[in-house]
Amino acid sequence: MQNVEIQVIARMRSDFPTKFGIPRQPSLVEGLRSTIVFEPEFRNPDTLRGLEGFSHLWIIWQFSEAVRSDWSPTVRPPRLGGNTRMGVFATRSPFRPNSLGLSCVKLERVEYDTKDGAVIHVSGADLMDGTPIFDIKPYIPYADAHPDALGGFTDTAEDFLLEVDFSPALLALLPESKRQAAIGVLSHDPRPSYQRKPERIYGLPFAGFDIRFRVVEKKLSVLEVVPLE
């Protein structure tokens, strides 16, 4: 077997300190804001020349918290309840031979003069804070967009949306710029698919806070918002 070495060119800075609660696909929650910070050897602003002419980017990255020495030809997609098996290459599961992820995100702006050199601000990313990034490519509409594409078993994803009850008093504990993103993340049901006990209380680490909630049927109720230590 041939091994190929690739370099980490950047890392994602996001509001998710852990895997829990990260949207299962990119662009599901457009209010999520993240920043791509390049590694020192790749902080040449010339690498970004012309990038701002594009509205969206492809990011190739690593499921750094799911790297394993072995892999399985089948996995259990969360959107099928966590019990039905599909071929690993028919899913976007993190448990794959090379642990690579592919995400399309919206380019918000490029900021050139920061302490970390030129950085890229994006929205809709489904990456944990510190995620290694291997490559960035522009999204090209005439080649990358396929309006007639089929989504297989993922076509029922909207069935998983929850009603979110987030009281104004609790919501006010979050920074104003993070509130709509938090509601969006919660509406996509961050619970593991195999856990559906209505009496269980979950905690979503997000933007420096632990958002504690319970789900009964199709309604998610936020119970507490506590600063993370």
C-alpha cells in the first residue's frame, strides 16, 4: 500500500470546542461564523489573490477526532436512526479510510491585516475548532452545481428539524451575534441518533457557553445557559 504525505495548511477557528452539536452537513446553519487561520509557512497573501471574486469555497479537511487505525466498509448514518448500515462511500461518515471531510462554505470576507496574517472569514462551516485543513478551492457554479442531483437517503433530512423553545431571558445570556446560530444548531437536533430519552438533559458547548436542553417529541426546550470554564 502506498502512503502519501500531505501538509496541514490551515486550521478552523469556530464556536464548537467539541464534536457534539456540530451540524451534520455544511450550510445547514448559515448564521455560523468561522475563521480559517493559515499555518505560518502558508501566510503569504499572494495565495489568496483572486479569491474574493468567488462567493463559496470547498474545504478539504480532516476528521481529526475520528482518526482510527482501522475502518469498516459499512457505517450507520445518523439520519437513518443509527441502526441501518450503508456503504462508507455512500455516506459522509467521519469513519472512513483517510478520515477526510469535504465542505462547501460561504466566503464572507478576507481579512489581510491580522496578527495571524491573512485569514478567511466563512459562514455555514461544519468544523470543530482547531480542525486541520488540507486544501481550499473555489466553488465554481457552472461545474459544481447540479440542480437535478439526487440525494439518496438524505432527501428526508428536513424531517429531523425541531421546534426550539429558547426563552428570551436565556437567549439574552448569549452574545447577540451568536443567538440565531445557536437556535439554528439546536433546531437540527444535535443529539446522537441512538439517544432519544425525553427525560435526558443534554449540554451543547457553543461559543463559550454550555446550552442545556431537553427534547420531547419534536420540541427542544432550553433549560439553562452556563458559561464554560
